Amino acid sequence: MRILIAGAGIGGLTAALHLHAAGLTPELVEATRRFEPLGVGINLLPAAVEELTRLGLGAELAALGVPVAEMAHFDRHGNLIWREPREGQYSVHRGELQMLLLRAARDRLGAGAVRFGLAVEEFADGAQGVAVTCRDRVSGREVTLSAAALIGADGLRSTVRRRLHPDEGEPLTNGITMWRGISRGAPFLTGRTVAVYGCNAHAKLVVYPISRADGGLVQLNWVAEVRGPAPAPGRPLRDIRADLAARFADWSLPELDVAALFAAAPEVLELPMTDRDPLPAWGFGPVTLLGDAAHPMYPIGSNGASQAILDARALAAALSEASEPTEGLRSYEAVRLPLTNAVVAACRAMPADDILALVAARAPDGFSDIAEVLSPDELATVTAAYHHTSHVASFRT
């Protein structure tokens, strides 16, 4: 059974590896002409790590990523609000993980496992299931491919999703602008902490290492969030840096020099926080969606890439057990769609951010003991929220 995957991101590549392991024949088309290890850091939840380990990539992932020791929340003065040990979770550079998956796909599926520079434009029912029209971005010519099924793993602005759901419109924004960067700096706290600082009602900063120490320094991934009017797109880097420095000027963190952190990043990405409303169905006939194309969600709780990886395993299991492709795709959706829709909703209403805002309101100048600011029940909502979003969409066989 030949399965065509549109998009060779983390979800698409993982799906190809799982499909191959299940005895199916995946083929990937990717609109970009070549890959480089671009992007910033991500966290992989334990369930996603288990699936990559199932694919025989555990040792390589362990060598590439940083095992997370704890997650901790602080106010903007660096006072501890909440912390919890973590086990089986990795922080990793997104681009380096993508390259690891690409190498594995080429090793197992062949050197031509991914056809770069082919962008899906249209698809229709075909003699073999689905006929997919792609545009060769080098020559400009049309290329028609046939497959038993088409999987749209082509990201937030998925062409496959747009063809399936043409009236949906643009991604939705929530009024928060995110700045993302990677800076070389000294290890802080445990050296393996995912640290969340601040108050989401005004501003929030997330920092964690994505490399082991080299010369006493590590690569620190950071995400700064501010609620308010979105900046104009395409601003010069100097203007972005000046804006960041001004917005976080009154922050004082014993563990981190915030101004130095921002200044040390060679590149800063500036983008709105977006998602989409959950769909009642992802696909129709021999076509479905996977990862961000299916369920884009706010980057809260480390779920984006992890849920794409879980989708991939569920897809391969459903297709390998089905008597024909359409049956397998609907079985896959029946398992994953309600679970990931629940994660999208949980990310929109993340109680942990509400607790940060509550601390800032009750103790704007800081505190010495969080028990003087929050009740045990209020603190317990943070733990419960992370456990909910971490486990609600886990896939097990």
C-alpha cells in the first residue's frame, strides 16, 4: 500500500518511519528544496519519546537532546511558585531532530525517501485511490502522483487542509506575540530545568537548555510572550531587540540576565500565537491530516511536536490493521481527533497561566514564601493542568 505524505516535518517523517515499520510503502513530498537544521527548541513529552524509541531512535535522541529534570514556575523576580520533577522528557533543537528523522528515513526507505521541491496543489479521486497534483518548484512543471492515501502533514498553513476545508479562513490569534531565540549562556538552576517566569496577563518568559555544556556554556532556548497589539511584520532585528529590552526592563531574575539573554541570540523570531478551531472531521475518502495540519495548538504544555509523533504511530497502526485505506484513515481519526481536540481546548484554557497572573496580582513586588500567596488547592491546579495536557492524548497499543 503506497501512502503519500505531504510535508517532511517531524510528524511527516515519523509517520513515514512508522508506516515503513508496519510493512507499508510511504513516500514524502516536501515543498522546500532542501533541509537545514533551522528553528528553535522544543520539548518532547514522555509518550512521544517512547514512540521514537520504539522506532529504534532512543540512543540517538538521548545523544541529541537534554533530559529534563524538572519544570518550574517563578514570578518576574525569580521567586519560586511551583516545581515538579520530570522523567522521560527531552528538550531538543527542532531542526536537529528533523535532521535525525530525515537520516533515519533515508537509511530505511532509501536515499530518495523525500522528494524535495514538490508542493502539493490539488488532489482528486484516482484509479489507485487518490491522484495528487504537485508543482515542481525548480522547473515549474506539474507532477501527478498516485497513491492509496494522502496524508496532509504540511503544517499550520496546510494546502491539504485548505482543499479539504476551503471555508475555514486564516489561523486564529489570541492577542499574544511571541519572540523566540537561542542564546549561548551559562547553565542555570539544575542545568536541566524548563523554567517559566512572569505573568501571562502581561508577559511571560520560558527558558530551557537544548544542548549539553561546551566550554562551560549551553544553548538556551527562550520564548518571550507579551499580550497586546501585534508588532508590524518584517521589523529589523535591532527594532525587535529594542522592543524586547523595553518590555522586560523591570525584570530581575537571580538565575538569568534577561537583557543579555535577548542580546546573545543571533536571530529572533517574532510571530503571533495562533491555533485553529478543532474540526469535526479531518479528512474525507483516502485523505486525512496529521500534526499541525490537523490540530494546530498554542505552544503550552509541550504538545505540538509530541502530538504529531503520537498521530504518526496511530496512523500506521490503523492503516496496517484496516482492510482498505479509507477504513484505516477513519479509524485513525476516530482515535486521535477527539483526544487532540481536547488538548487544543486545554491549551487555550491553561490554568497554569492563570496562576501566574494571580501571583502577579497578589504579590506584584515578589514574595518570600508562595504559601503566603496561594492556597494548596490553587497550587494543585498547576500540577493537574500539566498532567492533563501531557496525558490526555497519549496513544497506547
